[in-house]
Amino acid sequence: MSDSGEHIDPREAMKRELADNLADLEIYRMPFGRYQQRKLHTLPYEYLHWFIEKGGGFPSGRLGELMEFVYHIKASGSEEIFARLGRG
């Protein structure tokens, strides 16, 4: 709840978070490594999984948050959510 006593609908909060993530995925690109300059949503699942298995986790900050988001979407088979973002 906010200080004004308003109730925040969890569904609306989730929609807002999803919209923010998708908007950022249109901008963010991988800044390093084998897939440097590729859009994060185009990174292979196996590469993202490597960060968890052998890489010690995702980077800190917004980059890591978005990589983790993409990883979970791909792991659940819901990649169609990225259809409007384009390739590259």
C-alpha cells in the first residue's frame, strides 16, 4: 500500500513490470562476450543458462535483471512474448 492508502492491484503492477522489461529489451544489447551487441532477447538459452551454472550468476544491475527475465521466459517456453521486439 502507498502512503495515501491506495490499494495497488498486483495484476496492474505485473503488467507495468512486463511493459517496462519489454521496453528495455528493445534498447539493451549485450555489452560483452561472444554475443556482444546482440539484443538480450536473442541470446541463446544455453548461454543464459551458463551464467547460472558456471558463471556465478547474472551481472548486477538492470542488465542482469533483464538477462534473468529473458532466461526465465525462455525456460518456460514463452518466447512468443518477444515476437514484437524484432531480431538483432
